[in-house]
Amino acid sequence: MEPMDIYIANVPFDDKGTDSKVRPALVIEVESKKVIVFKVTSQYKRKSAQIKKLYYPIKEWKEAGLQKESYVDTHKLYRLAKKWIFSQQPIGKLMDIDRIGLFEFIKQLKNR
């Protein structure tokens, strides 16, 4: 498991207490017992303009192992126990164009 891998994980909802959803998650950092991830979503069109500003569009989503056009939701990092990661192997990995694009996207968000 390494940064920029995409795994299937059980990621908690932001506003629903203990509820969660099994979804793709982008690994940002790997700790001894935890993994820090951004959630990946295909839901975009019905989101508010404010939320859309925080979504990085994955350009090479097919190459990254995703089944449909997807976005990295950068509004919050999640620290998940490694046991919440369900696939033994990553379903994919961000390609270089998206690694660089995500880095630049986050940098611009911080400078706003």
C-alpha cells in the first residue's frame, strides 16, 4: 500500500454519525495502523458550486482503475484503520498527470 493507490474502503459520512459507505479511496499516507485517504466520488452534477470547488476531476479515471468519471473530494482527509480497506490489492493508481494535477489543485485551494 502506497500513496496514490486507490482501494475500496469503508469511509464514514461527514454528517451522519456512525454511518459509512463502501467506496473508492485515494491513499495519501500510510501509517503503521492507519491509512490517510481522500474519498473518491462519481457524484458531481447535483453538488453545490461551493462543494464542486473542492472536487478534483480525475482526468485518467479509467487508467486509475475506476469504472466511471470520478473526482477526488479534497475537503477532508480520513484516517482509517487498515482493516477498513477491503481489497488486498489496489483497484488502481492515479496516473502522473493526475498526481501532478491533484497536487496543483490542492496548492491552489490553500492559496485562496
